[in-house]
Amino acid sequence: MTQARTLLLRQILDWDDFIHSRALRELLLDQLPNRVLASPDGQHLLLLCRSRVVAFQRLGTEGGGDLERSWHPPQPPVVGLFFLESPSAAIPWVLGVVWERGKAELWRFVPSTGWHMLQSLELCHGGRARIISVCSWRGQLVWCEERPALGALMTPERRAFQYCICTRSLQIGEQGAQLSPLRVILHNSPLYQVLASPSGVFLVPTPDTFTNIAKFIIIWQPENATISVAAPSRGCICTKASHPGSEVDFKKLVLGYVSFLASMDVLIIHGCALSSCGGLLLVTKAGMVELVQPNGTWRPVFDFGESAVAPGQQVQLKAFGSTLACLLGGALHLVDLDSRQLIEKKGLSTDGVLFLDFGTGVGEEEEMQLLAPNGIYNLDLSNAATESQPEPNLVEMVFEEACKYYQRRSLSNSQLTVEKLKKGDMFQAPIALSAILCHSLTPKDKKPRILTEPYAKLLSTMQLELQSYQNLELLKARVVGASESEVESYGDALVEQELSRLLHLDSNKENLEYLNAIFSSFPKASWKAIQNHLQLQQNGDGILAARATPDIWKKILWGPLSSLSKQEEGTLNGVLPLFELICLALHQFKPKWLPQFVELSQEYMGATWTYSSKEGPEGSVPLYKRALAVLPRRHKCSVADRDMEIELLLSSQRPKAILQAIGQLIRHQRWQRVMEAAEKFSRLSPLLNKEIFIILLGEFSKHRALDPYSDMLWELCPADLSASDLLSVIQQHLSPADCDPSPFPPEGSSQLTVGLLKPLLHKLTPSPSGRAEMYADALQGPTFPPPTPPRQHHVLPKAAASQEELTPFQSHT
């Protein structure tokens, strides 16, 4: 939790507190120093100007004599000024002054006599060498050295790589100092500014660095013996070992990433400083303050806006503790590095204000000093002692989330703001929550606020949630400061807690984007977390089982468009819902489980919603199609991806998808798998059985690949299929050459013969006993033939009788 803090700015020193105060005033009026340095004991003020270095001594200090070193062009200037430890001496520090041509001077202050030179050293080996930037890291001097080639004319590209990063250990005794042999850390390097932090040395591009390669920062960590390349938005690009005795070539270091680096923007830096955690703070051209951690991770800290920084403008930065101070636009900005919030912006009434450097360079001070034209000021951030002031950042977040929540559910077109929520007292929930948070999350050394009775009851209800929140914030803090070996375990726990929290929230656009970011940044940890939440595991029969609650299943199966408005649908930009994210994780880490997970999801969905239900997940989009949609699409599909697509089609239990899968298996001539799928899915319905049999019978007519499986194929024959139907299907699939075959086909021919179809024809031909049964009713009579019916005598009319008698004779006349 970030406590409220108050800015205190008071003058602690006047120029009259120094010996030769008049000369000090005149110097500050004449030119603004490039750097102001205070000695470790605070008794000396050193100013690095354009043409000289001057040390002023405070009143009351024993000894006399100020230090002044000056130069005039074309003499080489001073490029480095720092304090070095000298534990064995009475004054446990010495002043180091490094000149451009490689000479280093060590100065010691003796109370009785003042400043005197302890020793002069030569850092560089060549007479043409030139030091660009220098720093001190744990008893070592590290510098960027220019080594011009002997050639008269060189292209800008070749001149850009004529630098190297060098180091030498420096041991300082009572009577003198001793340098170790020179070691080159980086050959063929561009021009860099070197900055030392407790964890290593940062190599930062400057405005004079070659533009095509001024796109990243290099980090040398002597303790780990590594050199790393870190770039904005990409973090650590590559790391190479840098053991003592070995040399790293810059061109070889970045050779494998040339095309990748070509697509990056130029890194324009307007100011830099070291943080208390050993990282590097940068102000980029976009007005963004970013923190580069020793492991190469980039983290945004604060955004001043692109218009706040003019081209070529240098911004002063200084970190002390967890606070960043920035001199920008005639104002002093204070930013909390933990919460990344602006604490205060204080306008300055005068120009020429500089941060005072105490020589440590790593931002470990809990207060800061500023040098102004009239003296030195102390800047202090003290914790406010008032109990009534709530925690501003967390309360603001509560009201912002509440504002979004109520706006989505509002029927009014008017825009709801945080100020309206606070002033109107229309909604009590955010007010109650902010009061509970301020009470329960108060630091242990502060007395918590007293809650009213309704809030006290809510606090008891929310106790577990608050504890979970505190654990999560503590875990986040540990991840930031953890070592590389601990980051993975902390990251797994953090993803586990974040996923648990998100599964209990609405599936809105912001939460879906956050879920996608988690799965993208921590794929393995996300898979572990989702496996634990769903309790996914295989039983003894190899069947996948899950023990998730119905609420979790609904959260998983609910599609991306179910709970989003039409306005939000158009802004998804490829954000995947949870079901697709789980399918991606299964495909990456447990591909054999993916088809079974789809079957499992379909079983739960069928028990909860119908396909036609508008309230169901995704309405008309089947789950197997959603799983297929997230499979990687490649120009040349691999065997594993092809098999996964077939298994997902089969897992759908849908006739069209099953027929499509069988068609793909036939196309790839996987006949054993074809028959296994046909035998399994023919039991689903008679109609699907008939479709599968007709497809396979057509393949049987074309070639002889299914001959070993003919017995299995004949078992699939539907009972209502007649011999004429069978011959009709076969005739449709025979080629014209097979319709008039030769009487005796050659050996090895794929021609279909009657002998091959004989078992199937026997199955379709009714048996004799079957024919007898068909005519049983007709054959079951009392006698055969039937008896002659009895004759009956009829008396005919006379005319008819006489005509009947004459007719035979008349026919012969």
C-alpha cells in the first residue's frame, strides 16, 4: 500500500557556508555546471564545468586549499569525476579525475594540508585512444574507449564500430594505487555511455551513437559473467558468456538478430539515472519513463506525454528510495516507483536547478538535495501522520471500476464519472468497499480507522477475500525482487491466484484481454493453473475426467460474444475466450487430451443447454469447430496437426463431421483407422451406418486396399439394403474400363470380381427356408388340388335351349 506523502523543500546551505563563497557565486552565475558532486563526508562541493573542475570546502573544515583543474582547447577535457573507497587511510575515500586521453588522477584530501595528488595513472595503452565515458564498479574502472584506425578516410559505418568497452581493477593504498592488466569486455562496439549499478554496468546509446544500432541497451554483469542485449517491448534478446580472459565481439553478438533489430525503432534517450533496485531509469522520446531491470526486463513507470519532451532536450532524473524525481518543463515531478503514480508536481521559480550527486549513484538516499543559484535545498518526502486521509490510489481504483460497472448497466446515455459517484452518494457499494479497504489494509504501525456497524459486518464477510488480496500483492512484490531461480515458482503461484480471481469475474473485454496476456506471457504456468482449477486427470481406463464446478464450466464454455455488447464485439481484435485459450494450452502441453476435453465439454453442454438455446454458449457454433479454429494454420500441414484435426472431427459425435473425418482418413489411406472409426460410429444411428457403408463400398469397388477388412465391411451392411441397391452403388464407382473387363484379369489387378463380392451377395440373398416362409400361408391348405365343386342343374328357356342346340351345326354349313 502506498501511503500519502508530503513534499518538504527547505534550504539547508547558503553559499556563505563555503570558503571562497564569492568565487562560487560567480562561477554559478557564469555557467551552469555539467555535474555537481558532494564528497562522502559532505564537506566538499565539486563542480564539473566546461573547462575546469573546482572543489569548494565548507567552513569549519580543517585544512586549506581548494582543488582546481582546468584545461583549454585543444587540451583534452575531463570526462569522469567520482569518489573511490580507500579503507586503509584516515580519510576513507579519494577523488578520481579521468581525462579524455586516458590519464587518471587520484586526489586525496588531508586535513592538515588540503588536497594533494596521490598518483597519476594511464588507463589506455595506445596514444591515439580516447575515453568517451567512465564509471566505477566495485573497485573496477569501466570505460568506453575510442580506438581510431590508422587509415585516413573511413566510412561512417566503419567509424561507428571503432570503440571498445574496457575495464581495469584499481587497488588504492595509503601511499599509492595499483592497476590490473587491461581487459577488453566488448570489441568493435558502438559509442556508449557507461553507468554502474550494484548488479552490473549498463551501456546506454547516446545522441552520437550510430543510428542503425542505437536501438537497445547492453548489460554487463561481472558476477554472472554475462553480456545481455535488452530492447524496449522485447526484453532480453540474447545473452552471451563473458568470462575473464575471453572477449566478446559486438558484431558477432548481434549478427543473428540483424533482421530482427532492423524492424525496431531508434531508442532516443533524453535522460537516465540508476534506481535503488539496481535498475536503469530512462526517459524516451515518447515522454515515457521506463525501468530496465538487470535481467533485461523493461517496465513502464510513468508517462509524461510525447509533447512534454522536446527534441534534443535533456531531462534530469534522480531516484531516492522508492521515489523518482524529475526536472522537466520548469517543474519538479515526484513519481512513486511502486504504484507508478504522480505524487506531486511543484513549479520552480528559477532556472539552473541541478540534482546533487553524493557519489553513490544508485539512488539509495532517503532524501535528495538540489543545487539552486542561491544555495542547496533538501527535498524530503515524509509519511503523513493523519489517520483520516484514505489511501488515494486504491480508493481511486475502486471508484473507477465501480464507474465502469454501473455505466455498462445504465439505461441512461449520460456519462458516469468518479466525481459523480463520490459526491452524489447514489451508490453505497464503492463507498463501503473503499472504507473497508482503508481500514483492513492499514499498515501495522498505524492505528486503523473505526468502522461503522454495517461496514463491520461486511468486513467479516470479506475477510477471506481481503486476505487473498494481501497475499496476491505480497506475491507480486516478491516476484519483482526475486532471483532468476525463484521467479518461476513465484510466477506459477501468481498466475494461479490471478486465474482464480478472473474465473470469478464477468467475461468482459478487459478481463478477456488480461486472460490472453497471462496465457501468452506465462503459457506453462497458465496450463498448470487451469489443470488445477478443472482438476483434469485421466482415470485408469485412459478417459479424461474433470471435477470443475458448474459455474466454472459455464465460464469456460461461454463464448466471446455472449456477454459483450455490439460495440465491444468489434473491438475484440483477436482476443480469445477461455475455451479457446484452454484448447491452445492443451494442444501445446497435452495434445492427446484435447479431443477428450472437447467430448467432455460437449457432455456438460448437452446436459446444461440445447444447441438451439439462445442462452447457450455461442449458440450455433459447435465446440469442435471452436477447437479447430485455434489450431495453427500452416502452409504445409504436419502429420500431427492433420491427426489432431481428424480426432477433433471424430470427437464431435456429429454425422457430417464424422463423415468428413472418414473422408480425410480415406484420402490419406489410413485403412485400419478408417475401419475402426466406421465400426465405432456406425452404432450411433442406422442412417449414419448406411452412409458410412456406401462410402466404403465405393472405395472397395475402386481398389483392393480394403480386401483385408472385407469381413468387417460386410458386417456394416444395413439390413434394408438389397442386392440391386448394392450393384447400383458398385456401378456408380466403377471406372469405364472396369465396366467391360476381360474375362481373366491379370495378377495384381485392382479389378473388382464377383468372387470378392460373393460373401456379401450370399448375405443379401434370402435362404431357401426364408423363401418357404414367404409362401407358407399359400401352401397351408387342407388338400391339394382342391376338390371338384358339386354340379348344379339349371332349366334354360326353350328359345335359348333350341338356339344352343343349333349352334354347333350352323357353324359347319
